[in-house]
Amino acid sequence: MKEHLQHPVFAILSHLATQLNVDAYVIGGFVRDIFLKRSSKDVDIVVIGNGPEFAQAAADVLNTQVNIFKSFGTAMLRYQDLEIEFVGARKESYRADSRKPIIEDGDLEDDQKRRDFTINAMAIQLNQAHFGKLLDPFNGLQHLEEKIIITPLNPEETFSDDPLRMMRAIRFASQLNFQIVDEALEAIKKNKFRIQIVSKERITDELNKIILSPVPSIGFKYLFDSGLLHLIFPQMTDLYGVEIIEGKGHKDNFYHTLEVLDNIATTTDDLWLRWAAILHDIAKPATKRFEKNHGWTFHGHEDKGARLVPKIFNQLKLPLNEKMKFVQKLVLLHLRPIVLAQDVVSDSAVRRLLFEAGEDIEALMKLCHADVTTKNEYKKKRYRNNFELVKQKLKDVEERDKVRNWQPPLSGEDIMKAFNIRAGKEVGVIKNQIREAILEGDIKNNREEAISLMINLGNQLGLEMVNQIN
């Protein structure tokens, strides 16, 4: 293992541990990532004794600042490209109403027992006499090779003590494409209601990591099968299931959503674009209707879905800022390119889409491309070929008409000045009709033609032009 501790900080910490006669170990994710051949910049050091005191001594040697968190018994410093956290080996016990542990001093074995999963319980000794020795009492290395998630101790106790570990188990399974062993999965099912003592922020932090994993559906299937998703994000579980009337069924929108999410995950690491994939059909259960002549319909689900986005973001403690507005916009517009791809594409329809999508048009097209999940290869190829035509049309129209993030060439102030009127209905009517005329291609997108139309519209409304505007 010595070859994996080549960073100069490990030799310095090894010398310091030996000098102070303190046993020190690298533990947790950094060790796991060595065997997964993943680079890691976060290093956890556990010492048999006082972690913050050892951290202070290390900071003095490394000539860097240390942050000590007395209430947690931990300390953290940065050295070169690493962020290093120090803690004393500890035992933990829990109360039923809290995931915050009662802490006592312990030895290395106690510390490894308190770790969430066997793959995170491996340690490498730093002291010079045994520098680089792997200590793996729970067969974490074997479980890495077997690609399984299992707890060091009884999983029911592990998950009951700290219910966030249930989310972490699913997150690691999703990130690494590992399987949660049956015993652990059953323990999650039994303890699912314990998740209610965990803060929404911590739950959503783990949920976002699942969403950002290479194949997010792995995590969401575990969340659904365990019952956790029903508790933390019930609107998504409402998508599940197929109803059949008169022999006609609709697709299962839960699994369709997971397909769209997996599809978009192959093209972007943007968390918010992935959230748009999750929420694009979120209002289908609320808008589902069976019509005799048409079968199943979901009229207006894009509009209702967009209106649900702020509520869901607030519920999950996601940011209620421009990120939320981006997701809301994509949910609202996600059908538009699909409709364009089905029909003959008119310039005016493309101009409107460019106007409404603005800088987010590429993201919208990625979402719509991912939304094609039909198993009919002919249909899939036809849809995607049509999307390429729409994308080319978008490019052509934008180059010619410059409507992306476009502001009409005349403002409300211009109209008020021209006719010497106050803000009111007439200003809105003129402004809207100028915008519509440009989007329809009736006039060019320039100030001269807009002024000419403004004068005509003003005359129709009985307004007389008083001031010239340029």
C-alpha cells in the first residue's frame, strides 16, 4: 500500500505520529478510492487519542492554518491540493429521536465498527514501523471486488442509529453501480420511516448526488423499492403505474421519467438539467384523462408541471432562484420542440421558441432529445432525424432574425412618448402587436418597421402621434 501514499503529506504525518508516539491511520473514502482507482482530494485521518491536538501539531509542521471544531471533536487543514480532516478514534451510541451520536473515546476497531459501510471502513497505518499496512477487519476490499454495499455491523441497527445512511447506501450503489445486499435492503425497508428525523437539506444533498451519478435510475429504483421515495418525494412515486380502460393503457410515467433521466445523464452533468428531466412529466397524474375518441390524454401537463416546480423545490429545500426558474422554463417548454419535429416547421414557430427559450434553447433541445424513449426503432429514428431538422432551422432563423434573448425594438416608454400618453391598456396592446408581428414575420426585427407599425396601430386606437422618435 505504500505506493498509494506518495503524496509528501503522508511521509510528514508518518514521521509526526512516530515522533509523538501516536497511532494514526488514513481511513474511509480516500482508502476506498485507491482500490477504485479514483483520485480523491479528501483525506480522513483517525488517531488513537486527541485528533485536534494531532491536527494542530501537523499544522505547525506543515506551516498551515488549522480549523478546530471542538463540538465535533474534529479538525481540518488544507495542504497543497488536499483537504485533510482529523478525528480521534471513537465509539458512538444513539438516541431514538436523533441521528447525532453520543461519543466516547475508542480504539481503531471501535472507529471502524461505527463506519457506515465495509468499503468505507478500511484503514491504512501511517506509523513508520507499519507504514502502508492495510487494516480491513470487515472485508471491505472483497466487497469492493464483489461490487456490493454491506454494513460492518447489523444493518438494522446501523440504519436505525443514523437513517441518513440509508440514503448514502443507495447513493453509493448508484454512483458505483454496486448492489445493496438483500439483508441491508430489507433493513432499509424496515427503517424507512426513520428518515423523518433527518433534515430535508441532508436528504436532498444525497438525492442530488444520486441524480448526478452515471446511471441515476439505479438509485431511484432502490429509493422506490425501499419505500424511501414515497416519503421524501411522493410526487415522483405518483407517476408510477399503468391504468387500462377499454383495452387502452398509457406508458408508466415513472419508468419513462427514469429513462429520460438516464438519457440526459449521457449528455450533461448539469444538475438542474437533470432535475428538468425528473420533473418534465410531474403533472401527468393530475392531468390524466381518458377520452373515448382519443384514449389517454395529459392536456396541459407542461403548464401545470411548471407551476408545481416552485412547490417541489421549496419542499425539498432546493434553491428558489434562477436554478428553479431554469427548471420551470424547461418543464413549461418541453413539448414545443417535439411538436415542431412532428409537423412542417414554420419560421414563426421557430422564432417563438427561440424568443421564449432564449439562452436555454440548447438545454431544451437536449431534454427533448432525451424524452424520445419509444421502443419502436423506426419511430425513434424518425423523431431524432426530425429533431436534427428543427435544430438546423433554429440555427438558420437565429442567424437571420436574431430573436434569442430578443427585446422588442420599441419599449413602452417609446410608445408613451410618441403619443404623449400614460401607461395603460393602449401601450400594452401596441407593444404586444409589434412583438407578434415580428415573431410572425409580418415585419422585420428592426426599429424603423416597428415605428411604422406603431403609428398605424395608434391611428386604429384613435391616438395621434405627438413626438417623433428615432
